[in-house]
Amino acid sequence: YQRRVRCAGGTALAACFALSKLGLKVHVLNRSADKAEALAQSFGAVAIDKLTTDISSDLQVIISTVPLSAQEDMIKTLPDHTFSNNPIAMDVVYHPIETPFLQFAKGRLSSFNKEGSMIVTGGEMLIDQGIHQFKIWTSLPPSHSQIQRAVNAKILSLDS
């Protein structure tokens, strides 16, 4: 399986760490070739300067760690074939719930008639992260539904 991380900051570092621990092949794409290369080298990943058809045909997951303020520019650089293999689209940004990247991914996935496509929001990742942290810190089983309600309420309150 191939995974692609879009960006090369602290969150991209965490994404690459997790994917490499799973033994997955990772491609890192960033506006700065130097940043992409440095991050890729840290994890035995491959730095790329563009998403070619042969790479996107094998992608299983695309993780965007691009800040909300830069997403409109980022999605302009994604070629039409980016979602041709029906990859899972993940975005670490949790507000708004559906970011420009996830909106773009949904549109592209539907244009390829990909039923059952999976979109993972930043809020969903935040909830899962919180559940695992709670277990580690307290050794107690957390209530997924309580954490989910609390996080979703907070995210929705950001709109008001």
C-alpha cells in the first residue's frame, strides 16, 4: 500500500511516523522540495514533487496536513487522477468539519463513480487520538460516545 502525506510540518511528521510504524510505503509532497526530502529521509519515505498517474494509481490513503488557509491553493495543484484509485481521504483540520480538501476529494471520488469512498475528518481523528490518550493516561476505558459528543459540540460551537 502507498500512502501520501501532503505537507512537511509537525503534523506531517506524526503522520509519517504512524504510517512508517505500520510498515507502509509513504510519499511526501510539499511545496518545498527540501522540506519534503528531509521529512521523507527521516522515515525511509519517498519525496515527490508532483503526483503522477503511476503513483496515484496505487494510493490507498491521502492525508492532508495542509493548514486551512492554504488548502484552496493546494487543491489547485492536485491533478484529476489523484483520486482514481478510490483512496481514503483524510484531513487533520477539524474546523470546518468539511474542509476544502475534503470537499474536493468528495467531488473527485464521485466523478470516478467510487461508491463507498471513505472521508475521514480532522474531528474524527481528534476523537480517536483523545480516546487512545485517555487510555494511556488513566488506564481506564473511555466512553467513545461521550468523547465524540463533547468534541463535536465544541467543533460546532466554533461556527457561532
